[in-house]
Amino acid sequence: MRLYSSPDWLCAMRRYVLGVTIGNAVWEAAQLPLYTLWESGTPAQITFALLHCTAGDVLIASAALLGALLFVGTPDWPRMSAKRTAFVSIPAGLGYSIFSEFWNTTVHKTWAYSDLMPVLPGLHVGLTPLLQWLVVPPLALLWAMRPPRTRP
């Protein structure tokens, strides 16, 4: 059994959660005009949706990373198994996003896309929410997996 002198994993997790929080908040705000709420909602409803969706994104991204760490992570993550963890967590978040977008726009009709939203043919799932999972979590993981700064 090997003991580690620095908690790299804790620093990486904190950076990841901070990165996905900021990244998803910015992304959600930028894509608001692609939803009908932008035209029909009150400022309070739009603000609530922005906060609610960002919080949901953070939970999904965190759960996807935790699941990946449980299945393919190693005790010395992120120094080891970083790529393997990313290759599991990113598709997991993307897969859930596809399910959630389809469920909420087609089945449950919790929200709707405006005419500006590009959708994937056949799935009727918005393209920008899917791109969000191919951009935000990978960038947050890259930042999270940087070695922590050493203090003098």
C-alpha cells in the first residue's frame, strides 16, 4: 500500500466541479435564445431555469465522473487513469443528456426548442446541448488534471 503526500485527487475534483459549474452556466446562458422560454418566460422564470439547468448539469457531470472513477479509476487518479476516466465519464454525461433532452422535449414536454435550435434528425434532440457535453466537461477535466501548484 502506497501513501501519497499530496491530495491530487481532491484538488482535481474541486477544479472539475468549479470548471463544469462556470462552463455550464456560461453555456446555458448563451443557448437560452434557442428555447421558447426566452420568448415566453418572465425574467424570474428565465433566471430560475438558468440556475436549475446549471445545477442539473453540474450534478450530471459530477455523477458521470464519480461513476467513471468507480469503474475505471485508480487510487492515484488523476496522475494515472486520467484518459480512461475521461473516455468513460464524457460519453456517460453525453448519453444522459441525449436521454434527458429527448424525454423533456418529446415525451414529458417540460421545455421546448425555439425555431433557432438546430436538432439532430430522427432524435429531435437539440444540437447545442449535445455539443455542451463535448466541450464543457472535457475542458473542465483538462483543467482539473493539471498538477497542483507547489507552494514555496
